Amino acid sequence: MASALTDKLTRLVKELRGQARITESNVSDMLREVRMALLEADVALPVVRDFIARVKDKALGQDVLGSLSPGEALVAIVNQELAATMGDGVADINLAVVPPAVILMAGLQGAGKTTTAAKLAKHLIEKRGKKVLTVSADVYRPAAIEQLKQVTAQAGAQWFESNSDQKPVDIALAALDYARKHYFDVLLVDTAGRLAIDEALMREISDLHTALQPIETLFVVDAMQGQDAVNTAKAFKEALPLTGIILTKLDGDSRGGAALSVRHVTGVPIKFAGISEKIDGLEIFDANRHAGRILGMGDILALVEQVTAGMDMAASLKLANKVKSGGTFDLNDFLDQIQQVSQMGGLSSIMDKLPAAMAAQASQMDMGKAEKDIKHKIGIIHSMTPLERRKPELIKATRKRRIAAGAGVLVQDVNRMLKEFEQVQGLMKKMKGSGMMKMMKRLGGMKGI
């Protein structure tokens, strides 16, 4: 995520921390580098100018000049101003209205509006306990209506039927009436997009806004658009009273400029970020934490949340009790652990939240190969009989050949997986009665927090 910008700013952070004292000269040198890094990351020029001016003003203040650790102070200022540029903190969705709360999704075609609508529905259901209805007012692409139907089902929400023969305003008002009569908490309205800004699109979405009077009008923008995101944001801001932004594809190979630009241009907060293609790949945007990621400081809190969300706490607690009471750690337990890792969003998603120094070491690994190895291990264990999983010692040459054939791998791969299992099994025996068991129990107890 924003790898080019992160690399440049991480290098600058290291240089700053080595400064014995801060002078106007080295502040100017540093800001020149920051300016180039931001421009290369497709951050809009007005945003860059404003950012540089704020950092320079604070960097040359007495607090920094007299600091015992001026390099650290400068890093803190850059971090603080990055966060301020993106909105400073968290701005959650507003549902403070008599139900149903109407949320209008706006943006260009290809930005990911439809998928994001379903992701937001899932978030509202799971995090806010809401009953959610979705509807598509995109009458120009019949596939968009069908797509919303499918992703809504994946999200666990309800879909309101519409078709391309209807008018968008009629569809939306019918869905609103249905939502009221059936006591829905939230109505999510997916609107039509275009490949580019045009007058008809803006007039149509403006009419929808007038008819629905939504509590939230969210601008969905592709983080990979770069400078184009600024122009799109301006056009939508002029046509609609936007209340928030959702950045999609923030996990992609973007240069990071959109996150720094759209907030400044629209004046409304970034509320959510799309972090993967999965239906649960949406997170509340935290400007402070995102600034830390850009500066190569990582986001350990987000990593802990991701790992905790991906863990089956009940299974972890059950395993802790099993090992503590003298039970044998078998291949079924090993399979559970592997599957939990694969459910945490992938190794690349975990690496994205590591501090730069740790990520650099981890990047020496071939992530594609590592994730492929995980899939192979799962396939190998699935090719075993229940008895073999419980008693791995039974797996000799003949069984290994059968398992390898069933999993589509080599016998050497089966041997390698069994060796890794034995290492983990030995570790579990050493952990018996240790603090690790207590920690796993505590994690299990956090499930309801």
C-alpha cells in the first residue's frame, strides 16, 4: 500500500532521527524530499503545498528547535500533519435518524460501488447490529443489479428487486417504502456510474438525493486513480452534499495520493477503506493509523485486530485445554491452525501492517510461494483418513504415496509437512502448563468483549 511513498518517507525518517540538531537549512532539504515524494505519489499540488507549509511552520518553531531529540520531533510533526491531511482520527457512519437511515453510494463506474455497498451492509450487520436492505438504481447495466443481488446475499443483508425498465427515482422510493413497512434500520442505495463525469449522471444522482434525503452520501473512489481521483472528487462535491468518502483498493499497488488528496478537496472525512476483495474487506478508516503505515511505522493495532478477528477463539481455548490436560496435538489441530492463518486475509495483508524494518525482512520471503505452501498443507491433510489425522505415526511409505496422489503433490511435500507438524507438536508439549496456555485462554475469554 502506497509503497513508493512509504519507501521514500521511511528513508527520510531514518535520516531525520540521525540529526543532532534541526536548522532551517536541513528542514528545507528534508521538505524538498518530502515534496517530491508526495508529488510522485500523485498527491494533488495544492495539497502538497498546504502540507509542506504546515510542516515547515511547526518544524521551525521553538518546541522543535529546543528539543533534546529534534529528529524524533520532526518525525512526529510529519506524522501529525499526514494524519491531519487525511482527517485526523476516525469518522464513523452516522445513523442518528428515524429508521430507515438512507445511505446513497456515489462514484464512477469501476470504483467498486456495488461491492462496497455489500461490504458496508456486512459491516453494519456485524458491527452495528442493523437490519439492512440494499437496492440498485443502476438501470443502465442489468449486470449491476444482478451483481448487487449476489453480493448482498453474501453479506447477509436483504436485496430489493429492481429492473432496467424502471426509473432510478421510482426504484429508490419503492425501496424506501418497503424498508419503512418492514422495519429495516438501513437502506443502502447503489447508484449508476459512468466511465467519466457527465451532466446526465450528476443530474440523476442529484434527483435521487432530493427524493431520498439520505443521512449519508458516500463518495466511493478508487485509491489507484491517483490524480484523477481529485478531479472526480471535485465534480461530485459540486453536485452533491457529500458526507463521507470510501477509498477502495487501498490494498492495491497504488501510489497513495488519493488518501491524501480527496479529504482535502472535498472537505469531508474518509470513513471507510477497502482493504481486500473479500466481502469482509472493509475497515473503518483511521487517519492516525494510516499515517503511521505511510511513514513505515506499521499498524500493529490493526494487525492485532485482524489476527483476533480471524481467530476462532473457541477453538483456540479448546486446544489450550486439550494440551494442558495431557491431550495429544494431532493433525486435526494442526489443520485448524493453518486454516486460521489463511482466514486472516493472507500473508501479504499481514505484512502490510508490519513496521517497515520488519516488513523488509519478511519481504525476502516469496509470499506467493508461502501462501501456495499453506494450500498444499491443507490439501495434504484433507487427503488423509480420520484415523491418520488422529494418529500420524501410522503414516508410512505406502500411505504417504496415496496421500500425495490425492493432494496432487510429491511424497517429499508430504514428508516436509509431517516434519513441520512434528516440530509444532514438540513445541506444544513444551508449552504445556506455560504462560502461553494462559494467554490462549485469555484470548478465548475476550471473544465477547
